[in-house]
Amino acid sequence: MNLLEIALEPNVDSVITHCQNICHEFQNDFERNVPQFNNKAKYMEIIYSFLMTKRQFINVERLRDTPFIILSDETMIKASSVFILGQEGSEIKPYLYSLPENL
């Protein structure tokens, strides 16, 4: 593989670019009520797993304006719209959401 210069795994910047593209498409799907949430969640889990293993190489600024957190079958949101600890029912949708348990 070295002679052909084929990477064994994608670089972090390529994955972030891909993540930005599909997250915007997923958000558009949610706005148009396009079904198949399970597929969206599966794709995002793969991306989350990869990014977790490469978190020291992530340029957080690139994801700041990307709605890359998937909320059940509801929508995609930006990290800035999520809080970790709070009282039940303290969400202010569509501006503030509690962190999903599966993340």
C-alpha cells in the first residue's frame, strides 16, 4: 500500500468534511420529514467512533457551526446547543437541548 500511496484509513480532515456534508443533508431530511432515522444514526455512530479515536487531531473550529449531534428522530443540532447537566424539562427547543444519553 505504501508504494501506491493508499491510506489505510481516511485522514481526520477528510472525515470532518464528510461529516459536515452529511450532517447538513441529514438536517435537511429532518426538516422535510424524510424517514430512515436508523440509517442516519448508524452513519453518525461510525463517524463519532472514528472522531473519538482521533480527537487530539480534530480542529474543533471546523465543527463549531456544523449540526453534528443527532437527536433521536428529531433533528441535528450544533454542540453549542447542548447542555450536559440540567433539570428534567429544562430544554428550550429549538435553542437548547440536553445531551442525548447514547452519546
